[in-house]
Amino acid sequence: MQLSLFERPEPLLGAFEHPNLRLGTASWNYPGWRGLVYDEPGLAAYSAHPLFRCVALDRNFYGPLSEAEYAGYAAQVPANFRFLVKAPRALVDPASAHYLDAPWALENFLEPARRGLGSSLGLAHFFFPPARHDDFRAFFGRLLEVGCEVSYEVRQKLVCDLPALNRVWNVFPGMDWPQPEKGGVRVVRWTLRPSAPEVPWNLKTAAHRYLPFSALRDPDVETRRRIADQVLDWLGQGLPVWVLVNNKAEGCAPLSLRMLTEELALRSS
């Protein structure tokens, strides 16, 4: 039977709350979430739901957004809501003419995002593909001059240390747990199950298995417990924590987060 966010009393949605904790998903527009999150898909309805205090804005990855487009998103969310904005692919694709191009990043990504989103800009996020061993220090040194909070995500071992940046813990097959702790903000991106229910296992096969993303098809209790333990440890240190979950982690990101709040409440009691 499909589990719904509204099948239990509303207070259950606040099974665990903390001022330093932000929970959110990878994007927000999924018809399969009707009756779980909203009546009709939309950012305003998503951001009004008490479970969510952030979201990943992935659209920018496929092409830079304008300041006006960012401002349109900011106008739809509450004042305490934040975006993790994924950097354009042109900046992280080694085949691109703008790979690690700091001036282009400032003009076409960080400045428009900062001006358009204003205080709603939480993290400017860079995802780098596997098998790269470049030195990112000069690139990120320029970006930090803007004053934005920057995070980065890798699926390989870096050859350089980036202590001033927020390294995302990527929950994904083949990644070590735990991963190095970097920066002043702790971010978890739960993208896929660490242990695949079938082989080959990747984002495409997971999407095929889990569409329309309306139910927990493969509950991953062990991963949820490990995330909860780590989140509580960080919160206990007084650190701000973000947890962003993909539908492809268990089948339905909102339900994954709802279950995570229950795990957090259980382990903190």
C-alpha cells in the first residue's frame, strides 16, 4: 500500500526539528508527489510544506539562468527557504571551453544567482565528474571573493585540499563512508542506494524502477540510520546541516525525508 505524508497526524511531519537543519529534495516538480506534497506540482506549494527548508536547483546545470529567472524563483518561496544552485555544466566539463573559467563563472553563474536569489541563495554548488585530478584551488579562490557560500561534490579522490569549501557527502555506490569533512556547512546528497538492488545500477535504471516516484520501493534502513547518526553528531557540534535526497535513493524523496525525521527523533530521544 502506498504510504502518504498525510496518512498520519500533521505533528508527525515535525518528528524532529532543529534550527540548524535543512531538509530538501533534488528539484520539486514531480506529478507523482500529488497528494504527498501538494495538490499540483509547483515551487510555491513545495516550499510551503513544513518538511522542506531547501531544494536543489538543478536546471541551471544545463544552461546558465538569468538574474530575472533566479528572482522569479526567489519570489515563490518563504524568507527562510534556501536554494542549493548547481553550477552550469560548462564549468565542470573538461571538454568545455569554460572549464574552471573563473571570470565566466562569476559573470554567468555567481553574480546572476546572488543578485536574483538574494538571501534565498544558500549554496553555489559544483559537481565534478569522476576520474578528474585537477587542482581547483585557484579557481575556487576567485569565486570565494564574491562572498557566496560554495559547496562541491566529487566522486573521486582529490589531489588538493580545499579546506575553505563545503565538501558534500555524496551517498552513492562506490563512495566511502564517511567522506572527508570540509567547510563550515555539512551537506549530505543522498543520490542513490550505496548497495544496488539490481545490477547495473545507476540513475537511469533507478528512474525506470521508481517512476512515478510516489512510494518507497526499496527502503534503505541502514543508510538512513547512518545519515541520522552523522546529522545528529554535526548538530551537536553546532554546525548547520543540509540533507538533500533524490527520488532515486529509495523511490520517493519526500517519504525518505519523512522517515529520516522519524529516525532522527528516535535516535535523539
